[in-house]
Amino acid sequence: MFWNWGQFQEASEIAYEDDTAALVDEPITMEQGLVKMTHSALVGHRRWGGGPWLVGSDPLSTERNFILSIDSYRLDDDGVSYGPYFDDRFKSLFDFVEKGCK
């Protein structure tokens, strides 16, 4: 996971059409403390399902893959979904759980 990342303008997500998965690059922005992804492809055919939004997802890349956010909700079927921004508070929660909630 990437904390306090703010510098990315695009992320990859797993999209589905006719039971076929594809990795699709989509634009992301920050909106009122949330990450907003605007979907350009497969709108209307896409299955929405809480998957991660990734950077470094090129299988030929030597860089690691990082999760920027998670597809959490949408307000309607306009091709936009939202996810949490992983800030210092989320990092503290992640560390707490990773240590067995101690």
C-alpha cells in the first residue's frame, strides 16, 4: 500500500466484460479527502466489486505493485467510483492490525 501518495493521476483496476478480466488504466483525482476514479471503458458492462486501484501494475516493470485505494462505492451508474485515501491515520490502523491488534 502507498500512504500519503498524492502525486499519482492514474491508476489501474481490474475490469470485467463478459466474464473476461482486463487491467484498465483510469484517471484518478482527489475530491474532499476521497480518491475518485473516472471510468472511461466498459461503462455499463463493468462489474463493480471493491477491487484495488494499483500503480506499478505493468507485469514487465521491475517496480513493485502498490495499492493506492480500493473501489469502495459509487453514487450512481455515471462511470465514477470512490475509495479511501490512505493517510497517516490509515497507516497507524494498518500497523496496529499487522502487529496482531497490539
